[in-house]
Amino acid sequence: MKKLYEEIVERVGVGIHAVDREGKTIIYNNKMRDMEAMDKEDVLHKDVREVFKFQENQSSTLLKSLEHGEEIVNVKQTYFNNKGVEITTVNHTFPLVLDNKIYAAVELSTDVTKMERLMRQKRTQTKTDFTFEHIIGNSNEIREVISLAKRATRTNSSVLIIGETGTGKELFAQSIHAESERANAPFITQNCAALPDSLIEGILFGTTKGAFTGAIDSPGLFEQAQGGTLLLDELNSLNIALQAKLLRVLQERKVRRIGGTQEIAIDVRVIATVNEDPIDAVANNRLRKDLYYRLAVVTLFIPPLRERVGDIPLLVDEFIQKYNQLFKLNVKGVSDEVKEFFETQSWPGNIRELEHVIEASMNLINYEQIIEFYHLPYQYRKKIDVNQTVVTPDFAVVSTIDNQTNLSDQLTHFEKKLIEHYLQLHKNHITNTAAALGISRQSLQYRMKRLDIYVK
């Protein structure tokens, strides 16, 4: 059993560091050695005070737990190893008590060193990279969204941008900021899914020295974005409890740092993005309803690429020119076969996926000037089935094929007939119709508006 316990301690994916009553290390597992870039011989049976160095006025959470008999839960600690390398961990530390006597202290650690560096960088931008001129597309679908977004530049109201991954939500957010009266102020972005809750709160609202182990006086993103715009990407990934704090900041226009007592007035425009239907996010407790209504003063729904097929040739040309410059090539375009193939794909990754396909294809080109089907990545080439057959729907909505009408118009006609058919089947009940079609209620309403479908 002793051997089994030792093997478990060595293989577990959490850093384990234990000291005896004198503060000397008695357990120092493999994960902890990797996190601190130290050998077992450097630490084992040595006093932690002699091995590690801590910032001014700070001490080891292990020794604190050992001395006071306290359990310390989820505390961030920054310290230095014997080579002077800075390390940041989030720790759960507790004493080992037998017969009312403390014999040891144990610390379970998660490495957040890289995340801490990211937190310090804050990813601050004072100038955006994109404006509305960078948004490519002539389709009615994208033109309508651009028009609405431009109107939003005249005010300071919050904006909620809804769209699948890869549709260009951040591009719209940057464009709104660049053409607003806040253009010369900071534009700061934060992906809410990129960091754990233990760090994201401090990043958003700031920290006060002494709030927790390792905490310093640090302004949060709201303070850094003062006078400008704060983009909260993938807001539906933010913890519900933090969403409540965010709502309070938005309503009161004041922020309080973690551990602080002073409320700081802020003048920040918030733009948030979600990668799913917000109604679904609210229903599944991923987005607070009150926060949704507070943010959705202006709502932009970015259509997926499959709903703006007519823009694919423009996007393809743009990406070809981009990678011609990067790769020193002279590609002129794509073959008719590739163009037709692109227009029939569902593009779950949207514009980002299309760009990656172009980039991958141009990596396989030697001196050719046209991207042929055999240049495409393998996973796309294998999609073509030479024995494809035409499947007739189980309802009569397909008109006789008009050889004089282009593909886009015929697909639009079919889409309208299909939606009308399902609406009729479900007695114009929007929610049930959307479920039968396998799309969200909002997506169905958007399509109905675009196709001039009205129900009583």
C-alpha cells in the first residue's frame, strides 16, 4: 500500500508539496518539480525558507498553514525558485492534525504562471486594427448588419454581437469603436473563456494589495479602458456569479477592486459577444437574463458564411492576395470546380475556416496560378462522392429547375419554400418550427425577415 500511495502521488496531475512541523519538505511530487523546474534533491528534506524566496511582506502559505493550523483555499501565490525564476500557483493548503497537534502541512498546487503573465500584459490596445472598410461582402445579409453597426457608432449604448465561431464578431466590435467618438481612447479585449474564474475576476475588476496572497494594487480592465471600449468575448463562458458582479458595474457605472472599499467611477462602453443563441444561453443558465437585457441595447446578428454564399468569391480573392504577399506567390484564383465546391459547403468554422483552407491550399502550390481541387486539404477532397445522387424531399416544394436562374437564387427560393412548408406543418408556431428545422428561434426569425415570410 505504501508503494501504491507513492505511485499515485508521483503520477497525479496536481502539484503536491508537504512539510513537517519544522518546515522541511517531506513530499515533493513529480508535477510540483515540473512546475517549479527543480530537482527533488534541491527541495527534499530542506527548509522551504532556504529554498524559495517570496515577495516583500509575503510568506509561504505552507508555513502559514503549519503555524496557525488554518486551511487556506484557492489562494494565489507568487514566489521564486532557487534560480530566481518567478512562479505563480493557486493553492489549497491544509494542516495535518493528529491528537490536537499539527504534524505537517500539505499544499495542492495548480500552475498559473503563464496566465499570470497574460494578466499583467492585459492585452491592451489603444488603436484598433480594423474598420468597416475591412469587412468584405456585398450580400444583403452582411450589408444589413454593417448598416446597423454603423448606426451604433453614434451612441454609447452597450452592444451584443451574436454569431458562430469564425464569423468576424471582433472585427465588427473594432469597427464600431474605430468610428465612434471613443476612437482615440483605449480598446481592450478579453476572452472570458481563456482564463479560470480565480483570475478573470481580478483581471476585470482589479485587485488591492493584501486582498489575497500575492495580490498587488492593480487596475482591472474596466479602469484601463476608461473613456474607451471594453470587448468581452464569449461572455456566455463567464461564471454566472461573475456575471452578477458585471451587471452591477454596468448599472452603477462604478467598479470596486477585489479586496478594496473604494468605488471607482468608470466611463466605458461595453461590447460583448456570444457564440450561441442568447435565448438558449439564458435557458441553460449560461447567461443571466438581466445581463442579457442590459447588454442587448443594440443587437447584431452576424450571419454564418453558409447564409451569404454570394460573398465567398470576394473572400477567396481577399485571402489569396493576403497569402500571395506572405508566401511570395502569384496565384490568380480558384478553378470552377473549387468555386462550386466552396459554394456547397456548410462551413461550420465560417470565414476563419475558409481562410485556413486557402492558406493550406497555397502551401501545396508550386508555380501554379490557379488553386485546383487537388490542392485542397485532404479532409475536404474526400468529401466529394462521385456517386452522389439527388435526394428528393418528402414534400412537394421543389419547382422545376430553371436553367436561366443562378444557384444562389434557386437556393434562396428553395429555402423560402422549405421554411413556409414547416411553418404550415407547425401552424406558424415559431419555436416548434425552429426545432423541426434544427436551428435556433432567433435564426429562424432572421431568415423569415430576410426572405419576407410573415405569419399571423
